Amino acid sequence: MSFDSLFYVIIPDHFIIVKIKAIMKNYIVLFREPDGRVDEHPAEAIKKHQENWAAWFTQWGAAGKLAGGSGLTLDGRIIKENGSIVTDIHRVGTEIVGGYLLIKADSIDEATQIAASCPIYEFGGYAEVRELQNQ
């Protein structure tokens, strides 16, 4: 539940209201998308996409559902099992992890609905929602 619950306790000659705050769980959303250097878009489409993100962040931030996150740079390192280090980021074809978001929600279904409403899908991206193990 995403709202406070009220319970009424009646004791002879007393009326007590107990307010219990719902505890939301934490989820991470991993955004995967085509590498923007490979798949270019017109300036107007990029501007509209950025405006859609701003509106989305405003909506869900005001609702108290966003707890953090960031886009990721393309500068990274991959550390292999044998200890060797590769100066690159992980990709599958041209797909990269472009960013992440931390969401507070009552259930994975609610977190999924929030992520499903974001603009990542406009340019061929997609999102993966996972519950954080240590709450």
C-alpha cells in the first residue's frame, strides 16, 4: 500500500487512533539502450526525449517514488576472472547499460508500472526492474 493506514482501538473510556506508515521496498531499474554514438537521432527528437524525461522525473519525484539514480558514462573497465582489465564497457551488440534508477514502491508490480511509463522506450531502449536484496 502506498498510503498510511489508520487503525482505531477502543478501550473502555478511551478512543485511540494508531497510525501505521506503510514501508516501501527498494528497487533498481537498469536501463539498457542502443549506444547513442551508433544510433543517432535528429536534434528535435532528442530535445523532445529530454523534455519527456524531465516531465517523468517531475511526476515520480513529486510522488516520492524516486530515490536516486544516474546516467552512466561510456568510460569503464571490465575486470576478467583472471584479473586482466579491459578498458571498455560491457555491450551486447550495440546495446549498453545507459543508466539506473532507484525506486521506492510497495511491490515489484508497482515498480514495474512506474518504469513502464518512462521514456526509455522512445529510442529503442528497455528497462529491467529488480528488488534490492538488502532492504
